[in-house]
Amino acid sequence: MNVLLNPLEWLDILRWQDIADILIVAYLIYRLLLMIRGTRTAQMLIGLFVVVGGYFVAQRFELYILSWVIRNLLGYLFLTILVIFHPEIRRMLAQVGQNTFFRHFYGIEKSQVIDEIVRSTEWLSSRRIGALMVIERGIGLKPFINSGVTVEAEISKELLSSIFISGAPLHDGAAIIKDNRLVAAACFLPLTLSSDISQELGTRHRAAIGVTEETDAVVVIVSEETGSVSIAVAGEITRHLTSSELKRVLKNLLGGISETQPRKVSRLSKLSRSAQKAQE
């Protein structure tokens, strides 16, 4: 039987299921590589390939003892993968659950998180306690998360408020929210280099704008000087928001991740103009 077929013969026997199968596997490998890129997991994966390669080298040169050791180690390969790549597997499954098709199943949890954020900003604003809360969306914030202190806790008004109280160990920096959980606090953010920023805005607001220029994150800011609540997204900042306005904007932004950037900025700009008119 001739195994080597010419391209035309391959087209004759190729089914649409085979094409779909190849595309699905390629996409899964691509997503896996994206998740582990730049992490320690990538280095561990390389080490795992070295061990597997060592087994074949030992077999080739008849190194029986080394082959026996590696073969027994590879017998626990599945368990080893589960242990080593546990965070990545959990993150991948979480991303599957974040698909638009499944989003309505956890809409209640997201709404509760927004309520806790709004309640926290109300409490902080009334006491003029500065705060900076960054909410991750499509683009990962891992570099900024790694710059702070790991928290990994459920979000509550009490927890968020206590972090930013003056003198608290984690009050200096940003709190980062990911997958409806508070993952880190006291995180460093890049400052915007834009010259179009109002001179009234301090470091906290400039950091909020800076991180939204580099990512698609949503940032909630409470001014330490005035107690004013602002929100930043896509390099734009909207100031002087009431609690009801903040809640509505957060629901629009976090519940509609697939919206385009211009629509987000447009909605925020309109809200900003109405808030400024109300103040006048």
C-alpha cells in the first residue's frame, strides 16, 4: 500500500471533520502556549521535554538503568502534569467558563462583585480615603499583579475598604480584581506620559490612565483630596461619578466585554459631561 499520497489524493479522502479536528487541536495548543508564555511553567515544560528526550537518548545508546529510571518517572507523567500545571489548567477552565455562551450562568456573582465595589467606594469617598481598584478584562495584568502582594480572596466592601485605610500595610498601590476575586494589592502601575492630562489629577489618577492605555482594564479611583469617584478605561477618565452612575457604568463595561473601544469611550464621555453640568 502506498502511504505517500499526492496532494490531490489527500483532498479526495480528507473529510470536513478532519479539518475541524486539526483546527480545534491547533487552537488549544495556541491557547496553552499563550497562557504559559513568560511564566515559570514554560521553563518547567521545557524541562519536561528534556526528560522525555533523555529517555529516547538513553534507549538509543542502550543506557538501561537510566532508561528504567526515566520510564518509571514517566509512568507518573499524568499526575505530574496535573500538579505542575494546576494553576494554568484552572485558568484555562475559567476562561472557558467566561465565554459569552456561559456568561449568564454567573451573572449574579458579577453583579454582587460590582455591588461590593460600589459600596466600598461610597465608604471610602465619604471619608476621603484614596483608593485605586483595577479590574482585569481580556488582557492579562500578570506583570502588575506580580509587583504587589498576593491576596486571593473573595471581594467584599469590608475587605476593599480596609486595604486602603491610611497606615494599612497594603494601602499604597492598586488593588487588582480578576475573575471576580481580589488577587493582589499594593501593586505598582505605569504612569501615563500624556501631556493632555489635567493638572488637577495626581499620581493615583495618572496611574489609572496609564494602565488603561496599555490594557483594556477598568479602573475605579477615589480621590484622597476631594473624595470624588472616577473611572478610567481606554486611556480616558470620567470624574465626579455618583454611586448609581458608577454602578451603571461598571455593569455596562464588565457585562459587555465584546463591545468596541470607541463605544466605551463615547458612553463615558457623555456621562462625564452630564456629571460636570450637574456640578455647575
